[in-house]
Amino acid sequence: VSTQSTGAISVDHVAASVAFDRSSAPRHMRLVAHSDGAAADEGVVLGEFEYRLDAAPVQTFAVDAAAVASIDAVRAVALHVLDNHGAPFTCLYRLRVHGQRPQQ
């Protein structure tokens, strides 16, 4: 992720119309941002989200604006998948980070 201000994330999983079992979809997730100069184990939690199987296959979640404002610029993000919908493994088809490049 290039240096930017993060505003939302989108998480993709396979659509119900083409999969017989979607239990490997992530369920509860936490997004953590890392800024320039921060230690690898330091980060700011931008939000916790729940991917729902009864919703669209592409789900977009807004991040905490106050948490984003507390960071000079986001250099990297980490998505922590806390659990899934029951499978012994988790499949994440795509993660998109939406944001704005800071004014220079």
C-alpha cells in the first residue's frame, strides 16, 4: 500500500450462486494500519468488521475516521481474520483498500 489516507476496505468472497459451501469465508476481521517509522508490532486499529454470508459477495466497510486521523499517513495495512463461517481454513478472494493520497 502506498502512503495514503485509508477510508474503506472491500472484502470479496465467492458468490452463493457458484459455490455450494461458503463456510471458508472470513467472518470477523480487524484492520490495523502501520505508519512510517512505527515498529512492526505497533499499529492503529482502523476497525473491526463482519463479513455476512447473507449479503453481497463484495462487501465494503468504512474505517474509523478518528483512528485514520491519528496517523500521519498509512504506509501498510494488515487484515487480521479472527474467524470464519465454520470451515477448517479461510479463503479470502480479494481485499481492496480505498483511500486518498495526501496533498503534497
